[in-house]
Amino acid sequence: MSTALPGAGQIYNKKYWKLPIVYGGIGTCVYFAIENQRLYRQYLDAFLIRVDGDSTTTDAFPFYNERQLIELQNIYRDWRDLSFIIGGLVWALNVIDAHVDAHLYYYNVDEDLSMRIQPNLFYVNQFPAVGFRMEIKFSP
């Protein structure tokens, strides 16, 4: 379910507390992708205005040279692409979490599936000694 709609698997598994994490992660990535795309276009347009040869257009960034405008374009394009990649990873982790949680939802964890480590007093050559006792129980 989370493959089609992020967070739907968490709702199905009744893990509602994970929804803010899923939507917060995806929303943050979408926000930064949009913001970096806006800045990329802003510097690309400024570069295109500067090199178009039209003297009637106004330069929004007169304090940057052409090389700096190209560098800023590259930086914000890379950051936009990184936002998409991280968003994809957040979505994939959402799907994996929902899938694993659905498979472990009915997993039997009771007293018969346990491991206990507790302090123990035992005797070595008729002298008392302190140690640990480990007890593992499996249910058939």
C-alpha cells in the first residue's frame, strides 16, 4: 500500500506515529526540490538575459559575472537533483518499513520465545562463585 500512497502501509499496520516522519521527510525533500529549482531558473534566466545582447533588459545580478552565474546554476541544479534522490530514498524506506512491519505484525513473541540472562550463584570445588546463567526457550 505504501508503494502507491506513502504512509498507507503505516496506517494499515496501525503505526500512526510514523506518518509525520514519512510525510515530513517527503515534504521536506519536495520543498527543497522546488526551492532549488526556483533558484536554478533564477540564475539561468539571469545568465540568458546577460548573454542575449539586448540592451533593454535589466540585469538582476550585476554583481556576478557569467562564470559565477553558471556555477550558481550548477550548484542549485545539483542540489535539486540531490533532493529528488533523497526523496526517493525516503519513499523507499517508507515502503520497506511498511513491508517489514506487515510481515512482523502477527509474529509470535511470548514467554516461550525468550532469552534470559540473570545472575547466578554456583559452586566450584565447594567454593561459592558468582556468574551468569543464560536460559533460552523455544516454543515447538
